[in-house]
Amino acid sequence: MEPQKVSQDKSFGAGGTPGGIGIFLLGFAFACAGGWLLTNQVVVSSDYFVSGFMVPVISYRMNSFGLSLVPFIVGIGFLFFNGKSVAGWLLTIAGLVVILAGILMSLHIFFRPTSLFNTLIMLVLLFGGLGLIIRSLKAFPSSQEGGPKQNPPVP
């Protein structure tokens, strides 16, 4: 068997399709700029697990974050004893999920006030860039094929 020859005249771009690398890079730059501008307007703050409960008699706010560490700590203990323990891995992963969910639930996320023009610029850059990226993944006709074929005129 003789190896197949790969023609050197084909240029492959984004997604392994011929052409489109310039449009991909332009779309990537637009999407990055729009994404950065949009996320720059977002403010994230936290009240450090304020979602706890209030003890009625002494007016003391308690939270249950420490209790969410118990499955994680027990899972780590099982893993130190036996690294292949399925229960240890399940408890550790479940503990991490509960901890991450608790952190995310305590965040307050809001969009800073901005002008409509700035918002439109951010959204056009972001979604226009994503559109260019997706468009660049389509194959472009090469110049050797003579461009798009046109139907003959109907008499």
C-alpha cells in the first residue's frame, strides 16, 4: 500500500474547514472585547452566609455553613484511610458541591447602571463576535473552484 498524498494547496482554517481563519480571529477579538465590557459592568458582593437563621431569645444569627463541612471532612477521613473508598469519594464530592452551592447562594450579583448606547455596544460586540466565530466554521469556497455556481437563465 502506498501512502496517500495530501495536497499542499489546500489551506485549512478554523474548525478544519478551508478558509475562515481571519473571520475567526476577528470574531474572537470582538467576542472577547464585548464579554470583557459586559462583565466589567457586573458587581458581585457577598454577605458571608447571611442566609442563616435567627435564635429568637438572644437575637443571635446562626448559619449552617459549618455543618456543611461535615460530609467533606468525613469523606477526606475515609480517603486517608482507603484511597479507593467509594463512600469517601462520594462524601468528598458531595461536600464540595454543598460548599460551592453555599458560596454561590450567598452572592449578590447585579448589573451596574450604564447608558443604553454602551449596553448595545457591549451586546453587539459579544454576540456579533460569536456569530463571526460560528460563521468561520463553515467552509468557504476556494478561489480555484471559481466561486459560487450560478443557475443558468431560464428562457
